[in-house]
Amino acid sequence: MFGEKPYHSLNFFLREKFLGKVYKVSLDGGFSCPNRDGTLNGTGCLFCSERGSGDFAGNRNFSISSQFEDISAMMDKKWQGAKKIAYFQAYTNTYAAPDILREKYQEAIEQEGVVSLSIATRPDCLGEEVLEILGEFSQKIHTFVELGLQSSKDESGRRINRGYDYPVFLEAVEKLRKLDIDVVVHVIFGLPGETEEDMLSTIKDLARLDIQGIKFHLLHLMKDTPLVSL
């Protein structure tokens, strides 16, 4: 048992590592996505919302510090004194010039109570300069990189307009682990055309890898996303 649960939850991991309650402060760094800006495609992943799946993140019109303060003020009413993860959630959070990434990440980890940095991104947006930056920050503070895989089935990836194939993901995991960066993989259950066997196959594929976590999502339809019209 891991606390009261039969599985190793993120909450249990964080409490063990940081000796207390830890919560995420979801931030919008003002980035875009190559699957939205026309570099790969102009549509994006079919399930992705207008805000780049950052609907609970801060307002990109405000600085990282302002977003952090506003969200922390609200969350601290429930968990006063808790430690915090600066979580870059919206869009692709390694998709910018290196100096911009450094500036945003640094501003985030300087906020009061931050014990970890978490960066959500695409496996195909981890070039050498980006990896160098992530390596630098992993030396300063505990760092997660969260990769949006959704399914290990390339047929499913093409069906949802993901824009990259499974080998690209595998290469990204290998590069991140060489830097000793914790990798969390996002998976969606219930994708169009997938069977129970397909979903379990994805989990079996991930179980063979050196990853540190899986985030499970049940498919839900966000208003005005392309998936709604399928």
C-alpha cells in the first residue's frame, strides 16, 4: 500500500519526497504549438481546447509571477503552507526561443514555495538547445517533463491528428532520462476507434520504459474542439 491507495499516486510520491502537501500551480507561458500554428498543421490535436488544454491555467496576458500569485492565493485557502509545483500547462511549453524559455522557467521557480518545475510539451519539441535548458534547470530544482502521448498506437495518433509517431516519443524519453529528468506520460482512454485491448496495450508498452509516471485521462469533449464534430 502507498498510504491509503494500492498504487503509487503522485500525491504519495510528492509527500514522501518533499515531506508535506504539494500542489500544482498551472501557468500559461504564452507559447503556441507546431500543431496549431501551421508548422505541422493548423488544426491541432482533435481533442485539444481553444486554450491548448490549459483551461485551468493562469491568464497568458499576465506575467508568470502574477499568474502564480493569483492562483496561489486561491489554492492556499485550502492548503495553507503547502509547497508548490510551477506547472507550465497550456500549449507546448518548450516551443519558443531558448532565451524566452530560460526567462519563463526561471521566473517560475523563483516564486515562493516552489519545490519543483513541471513542463508539459510534445516529444517532437525537444531539440538539443531545449534539452540543454531542461538539463540546466534539473540541476537547480526537481524537474518533470510531461509528454502528451495519448496512445502508443500510431493509427490512433493519426486519427486524433497528433502529428508524430511513437518512435519520436521513445527517442524523447531516452534523451530526457539521460539527463535524469523525471518523465510523466499523458494517456487518454476512450479515443475514437480504440478498443480495450488497444488501451491496455499502450499501458503495457509504457510499463517497459524508464518513465516515472502515467497520467490517465478519460476522453471528454471540449466545446468547439474538432473532436466534437466527428
